[in-house]
Amino acid sequence: MSATLEELRADNDMAWKQILSFHLKDFVEFFWEEAYHDIDWAKPYEILEQELMALGLSEEIGKRYVDKLFKVFLKNGQEQWLLLHIEVQHSRDDSFPERMFSYFYRIYDRYHQDVASMAVLADKNKNWRPKQYYRSVWKSEICRTYEVIKLIDYGSKIEELRSHPNPFALVVLIQLVALETKAGDENRFLTKLEFFRCLHQYGWPISKSMDMYRFLDTLLSLNPKFEVEYLEKAKQIDEEFQMNLTLTAERHGFQQGIEQGMQQGEALLLTNILKARFKELPEAYTKKINSAAPDTLNQWAINSVNAKSLEDVFRQ
């Protein structure tokens, strides 16, 4: 059975979340040069997933945009939060500047942290470049600006991207092809094979190559006919370069299936516990539970023991 459009969107969203989580340094180096030079990369960054969930921002997954919140440290020792917003859709959204402002003030209102924001937009409108939110009543004004990256701008730099050593050059190429092709297009099949060959030539650590392989495999999904041929040729490329990306991916998929099954079991158990205690469980909380990591589910289960309300369960 082929995946539904919503399932494909959710998979693509998760692929972006994972590639950002694992390779933030590469992302910032490629897209955000000023921030890259100010950040002390010798200190590990933190992914503030629970902080996002407490604000309800994680519920936006599946609606063609993904948010990730990080804590980094600058070279001067200062703590800095980064909000990265990936918008993968084909048309402009006039509510976008207001959403960016909303993200900022919700984070600042709750945590009193300054937030540096960047949005990566994948629409095809060359003239739509929303870089600020502005409101004015008499002499009362609000203006919030943020960094914006338009992936369409890289369409004229394809050859430069192909030779660029940063993995996010390949991420951009993959996303551009995903926007222009469909699962049954031969051009997608051939391009995916070309990108797979490139993974063997960059000289990245095997872990980074595997992360990129999974991103490639998710965004450039193929129909059954091309998928069979793709796997056959991919294994031949593996043999040519004496690497085992396909075999490693198969093993990872098996392990990931086990972990996913465990997460689903824990989510179902917590759902049943909360329904038994509070009678009703709003859909917003169900979405949080189903998308949460196992350690987060465990914390919520502990919170539920003494919680007097659902808000107490999900309070940070």
C-alpha cells in the first residue's frame, strides 16, 4: 500500500528534524555565516525539544513546516537560543510573518530568552521574501526581523552545490529535486542514483553519510518499479566503492522499527493512563504524546503520578 500524502509529509518533516538535530554545525556554517563564527562549537549544543513542546510548537509537524529550537554558547561565554524554521510548501503564506513573531514572543514570554531566528523557505515565488513582522498604531510600533533563506535562489548554483563539501549543499539539491519531481518520474530515479554515488565520494564519516542517505531516501521516495531498480544499482555502487550504506541502512531500519514499536507502546500506555485518570484526553495532548521521544514519555508518566490536572502532566 502506497503512503498517503500526509504520511509522506510527516516523513519529510521528520527527515528535516533529524538532519538538523544531528548536524546543526554544518547547517549554520552553510546558511548562517555570522552565527557560525560567533558560536563556540567546542561546547556541545542542546536541543530544546521539551521547551518547544511546552509552547505547543511541536504540534505544527505535518503542516508543511518544522521548528527546531537549540541552545548554543557564544565565544564570549553568552548563552544563545536559535530557532530554525523550515517551511516546505509550494505557495506563499501571508500569515507567515505573524507566525514567526508569535514563535518569538511565546518563547520570550515563557523563558525570557533572546532568540535568533532563521526561516528556510522552499516555495517557488521569487518575489515573496517575508523578512519582518510589523504593526503600528499611532506611535506604538512592533517590528521583528529574522533571517530568511529561499532555496529557489540556489537553482542557479547547481554545479557549485554538487562540488561543495558541506552536506547541506546536498540537502538543498535533494529538496529542490523533491519539489520538482514525483515518485514515478525517471528523472527523480536517475538523480537519486547520482546523489547516492556522491555519498561515496565526499569522504565524510560513515555516520554522516548514513544520515544523508536516510534524508535522500526519505525525500526522494520512488514508486515500486523504480525502487527495486534503485536498490539493485545502489548495491552495485556500494560494491564499487567497498562501502555498505545499503546494508547499514537495512540494519538501521530493523533497529529503528524495534525502537518505534517501543515508543508506540509507551505512548499507548501513557494515553490509557491519562484517559483513566482524567476521563478525556484532548487531541492536542494526544499529538504531543504520539510525537514525543521515549525519555519525554517517561517524564510525563512520572509527572502523572501526582498530577492534579493534564497541565501538571505536561508542565516542564
